[in-house]
Amino acid sequence: MPVEKDIVSRAIKGDAEAFAELYEKYFGKIYRFIYLRTGNQTEAEDIAQEVFAKALEAIGSYRWRDIPFASWLFRIAHNQVVDHFRKQGKVERVELEDNVVAADEPSPALVAERRFELEELRANISKLSPAQREVITLRFGAELSIAEVAEALRKNTGTVKALQYNGIVALRKLMMGDSQRWTER
Amino acid sequence: MDRKIEDILDECLDRTFAGETIEDCLDAYPGEASELALLLEASCVVMRGCAAIQPAPAFKARTWHYLEAIFRDRFEGVRSAGVVPIWRRAWTMAMAGVLLVLFSCVAVVAASTNALPDEFLYPAKLAAEQVRMTLALSDLGEAKLHLEFAERRAYEMGEVAQQGKADRLLVLAGQVAEHLGEVCVAEEMKEVAEEASAALAPAPSLSAGTERSDEGTEVEELGTLLSQSREESLEALEDALARAPEALKPILRRTIESVAKDYDRTISIIESGSNQ
């Protein structure tokens, strides 16, 4: 990814425009990843802000050759989420707050339906094993590639692919339990 | 050699992320099509759900203001601290002084004090604030001004809420966060300058202890002012909440929470600075 490499290099040297580009590209993904893990808008906002503040503090020590930038950033996000749950002394929660944003102001009924679907999804993701949950939230919430997920979690790609497969199989079973949308093979 | 289903699923997910349809993948792997179809359908439900999660635009903008202030402090602020010649600062101050006199001569400044966003005199109010900021003699003075302006923006938030202007409310909330971010920047810049002068100093003087105690007093003073400002701003906003149109109350409530958080964050940064 030569273009991103160039942007990251400029940000490291103090180019505010380059940092803004990285912020635009990753802020939504980081927030989505954290929100899927916490299920709470306020907590997700606080943690997302901390992640970027920490990234800004540490960006001088980032080296492209060691790890892709996305993996480095999501490693910070992952650590922040883990720290958050440790400080709070609680396990990952299931309930979701109203956070479904749509650009074209949909009807309240549509918003309620989307929220219901999202609650169901978040509840199902929270029932996965911790390793499957990490892979699924990074792959789908953050839209990272398998290689980037592997770097972020310090696992090999084969393991991550297996966790992804098992996670999707488990999610499908859970979805079938939630509704009759799915038909058995 | 047959590929593992994990590898095939991963490849198909990449293709789906890139915009291909599930059918394209199933055609490529007819032997695994039945299992793959179920897994990809489940994946699409997950993708759709995830896509619906978006940060609030106001929060995203506020966070950017906060980060930009840190970024400026870290890179541009430090860079410019040693480069701008004294004569240029003096010249800027002299010009700003002339401007201030001009502004003072016209009653516009006084009349604009209570101007609200979208009112005719509001730009004059902001210009007068800029001039006062340029004339600030110390970092502490600048920090105090930012605090005063943050309080003003909070008061204006209450007023625009009465007028039902949700968009203005969010812009002002972003400006409160920006001013509070600048309070930290001013304090941090002061620390950078102090560290630099300490590194250049030949030997500790007898007055060093007194100077440090003066710095401690300044930080304490700023901490006290911040707490008072927090109380007054939130009081004004809570008062506005009671009088705001019903439709605007949820957004105003959220904005009050975020302003309170901005204040708390600033207070904790200033306090952590004073404990070092």
C-alpha cells in the first residue's frame, strides 16, 4: 500500500493534513470495532478518542516494516478495550444503546428495526469465544484483511482464518436460533 | 490439492467486501457451494449490521478539534516556539494594539458582547476575542482567555437551544471543546518552554524553588478557574435545558454531557500536570 505508506510517513513528520487523512480513513472503523465490543455509545466514544490520542503520542515510534499501520492502530484499540474492561472489572456487555445513524433520516419504524437487528447481532457476537469475537469484530467491524487481523492479534493467518470460519458458523447457528430466516441444510 | 474451506471462505469474503456477489463466488467453487452459500449469507447479515454503526458527526468533529490541538502542540507549536523572531512578535502585538484601539473607539465591541450566532454583531464579537487573544501577555493569560471564551460559547449554546437551532448548538459545542483543548495546549507549551530554558540554564539559582512554587500556584489557579467555569457553564446549559423546545432536549442533553466531559478531561490534564 504505497499511498498509505506515504501518508503515514508524512504524518510521522508532523504533516497535519496527512494525519487528518488517516483520521478520516480509520475513525469510523475504530469506533465501530469498539462499539461492537462495548455496546455502549459513550464508552465507545471515550475509548475511540483515547485510541487516537495514544496513536498520536506514539506515532513517532511507528515503523512501517514491523507491522501494517492498520494493524498497529487496531492493536492500540484492542489494548484499550481490554484495559477498559479490566478497569471496570466487568465482562463484555450485551445490551446496545441507540446508535444507528442514517444520513437520510429514515422513519422511526426503520430505525427501530435496524436497532433490533443490531442488538441481535451484537448479542450474538458477544456469545462467541473471545478469540472468535476479536477476529469477527476486526474483520467485519474494522474491515481489516486477514493478514492485518493476524498482525493486530499477533496470530498466524491460518489460525485467524480458522477462527473466522468457526466464528461465522457459530454466528449462523445463533442467528437461526433468533429467527426463522435460516433453513437447515 | 483441494483448498480448505477456511481459505475459500476467506477469499469469498474478500471478493464480497470488494463488491462481488455471493453467486460469483459460488460459481467459482461449485463443490463447496451449498456450505459456502449459508456462510456467506450469514456474513452478509453481519456486514450489513456493522455498516449501520457510525459515530455521531458532532462527536467526530469534536474529537478532531481535540486531536488537532494536541498535534499542533506536538509538531507545529514546538517548531515555531524557537523560530519566530522577537521583533515579529512585538510587531504583531503592536499591530494588534492598534486594531484594539480602533475597535475600542467604535462602540461596536461593547454592543457586540451579548451578540449571538447569526446576529449582525456576532462576527465583531469573535474578532474582538481574537484581538484579546493576540494581546495576551503570557501562556496563563491565554489559557484564562480560552476558558472565558469556552464559557461564552456554552452560554450561547443555551441561547441557540431556545431558538431551536440544533446545527448551531453542535458547532458551538465543538468550539467549547476547542477552547478547552487550547487551555491544555497553552499549559503544555509553557512546560515545553520551561524544560528548554532549564536545559540551557548553567546552574540552579537560589530563586528556583520560588519559581517552581509560582508555577504550582498558577496551575492551581487555572484548576480553580476551570472548576468554576465548569459549574457556571453547566448551570447555564441546565437552565437552558429546562426552557428548550421538547424536540431539541435529547440533543441538548447529549451536548451537555459532552461539554461536562470536555471540562472533566481538561481538569484532569491540568491536574496531572500540576502533580508532575
